[in-house]
Amino acid sequence: MLAININDTNIEKRCQDYAKEHKQSLETIAKDAITSWLDKLKNNNRFEYTTKDPTKYTRNISSDRDEFLCDETALMHIKPYSHIDDSAKYIHDLRRARHG
């Protein structure tokens, strides 16, 4: 026996209305719904859900500083790895440091 406690009155009312509409008991409706859900879960081996369109829920964030931060002339003085003279030695030391 499985007992289900539904505290949401909206869900409870919708289930009761569905049971009345189909002239079945609430227990039968609940049992059929759970059985159907378990069969889908067994067949798909995953939960079904709807994905939202990211273009509907995204927005651009802009500020006055964005132009300065993305300006190529402002980034010209940044040279990553400029402190490395011997790249082979740097990679060798880096791998040794990571792998003990």
C-alpha cells in the first residue's frame, strides 16, 4: 500500500475534477498516473522536462565601462606569458610540478 499526502488544494481539486470527469475513483486515477510515469521513466531512463528558449530569457548587460574594457588599444599592453623565455623548459617544469 502506498499513501500519498497532497497538501496543495489546487492539485487536489484538479485530481478530483479529473476523476469525476472520467467517472473513475481518485485512487484509480492516481494509480494509473503513477504507473504511466514509471513506465515512461523505465523506457526513457530519464525524466522528461521542457527546455526554455534561451533567447527569450536572456538580456544584454552593458555599462559605460564595457567600451573601455573591450577596447583593443587598452589591451595592447597585456602580453600573456611574456615572462617565459624558454617555452620547452616552462612546459617541462609545469608537467613535473603537476605530476609530482
